[in-house]
Amino acid sequence: MVRLSLEELYKEVILDHYRTPRNKGRLDPHDVMLERNNPLCGDELELYLRFKGDDIEGITFDGKGCSISLASASMMTERVEGLGVKDATALAESIKRMMAGEEEGDPDLIGDLVSLKGVVKYPVRIKCALLGWNTLLEALEEGSGRKPE
């Protein structure tokens, strides 16, 4: 029986999301679409959000980039779909604090997203992992200014 270390397991989760991204592509109709990039790495991301009241009814992403940026965006869309704006914002802020080394990240709360913690060992890659999350925060702020249904 092969046993994987926690770090190897985290790498496998990231590679799985990179190879088979979830929620990748355009979302039509959408309420908010933002394009952002990471010029240091060449990552490009388009984030699409659709709201139902104060909840994220749909979220997808498109773009190109390194395995970490695309895997992080894939994991993000899986985790925040269906959340309210307040909870999604709190989660994104928590991920940013984890990536800054300010908190550990509770696997019970963030699930597979804890696998992103390994990126902290490579400071130049942190911006890659956070591209989707920072774009999400901007999109949630922009979306909160839309007309209620």
C-alpha cells in the first residue's frame, strides 16, 4: 500500500484541479465579469459571477496560467458557489491570511483549500494562488452595488 505524505496529497489535489478544472468557461448570463492578470507570471483570469439575491448562484472562470493559479481558481469556484456574499468574502479573506502566514487554515472550514498552504514555501507563487481570490473580492464588491432582484 502506497502512503502519501500530507504535502504529496496537497500536491495531488492541486494537480487534479489543474488537470481537470471545475467551473471553467464563460457563464452566461452573468452579473459581474472581471479580467485580472499577474504580470510576473503571465497568469490571466476572467471571473464570472451570477447572483440570486445575496447568494452566489453561479461562478466560473476562464483564462490561462500556471498550475497554481488555475487550480486555486478551480477550488475557489467549487467552494464559494452557493455561499452568500458575506460568507464568500470572509472565506476569501481567510485564505489571504493563510497565504500570508497569519493563520493556519482550518481544514474543517476550508476543506481542500488547505492544500494551497504549501504555496507559502514559494513566496513568488503566492500571487498566483491569490489571483482568483483577489478577483473574487473585487467582483463581490462590484456585485453588491447591483440592483436587487
